[in-house]
Amino acid sequence: HESFGLVVVESLASGVPTVASRTGGIREIVRHGRNGLLVSSYRKSSAFARAIIQLGENRRLAKSLGANGRKTCVTTFRWEKTVHRLERLYRRKSGDEKEPRDAEAWQREADGPES
């Protein structure tokens, strides 16, 4: 059971139709029928085979799931958005309620003073 499902995110990001198990954090990433297909009987290879056959027989669905999966990754897992959410979490946990900085502010700080 993967808590996050990095392999699933990589699959979605590649734009191919994704078939994944309906377990753990994967259910939060893949929306069945919208950006991928979820398999409930994840211990049975035949369940995955049926989903893959469905994609092979329905090219329109396969193309749609692939495109929507890519869109999910581009909008949800952008580095800037991840940094923003992570900083907000750290600030909340530390008691510092200031608004998180944007990605450009992080980059300027990382680059240091200009020479």
C-alpha cells in the first residue's frame, strides 16, 4: 500500500492512460473514469487485465484519461504549488501564520545576493 503513489503520478504526468489500485493515497490522485481507472481487486491480475482491455477497446476513453491525467499533474503537482503548501504547513505547525512566499521569492533567497 503506497501512501502517496509516486509511480502513479509519474504515469499520469506522462499522459498515458493510467490503471491503478484503489488503495491508500492513490485514491486521492486518480479519479476513476476521469483521469485514470481504479481497480478494487488489486490482488488479482485479471482485474487489471480487464481495465487494460477496456482501454484497448475504447481509444477515446484511453486518450481522454491520458490527457486528463497529464492535466491533473500539471495543475496539482507543480513545484510552485507544492512549495506553497509545504511552507504553509510548516508555518502553521511552528505557530508562524505569515502568508507563504511565492516561488520567485524562494528562488531569490536560494540564489543569494547578486554579485
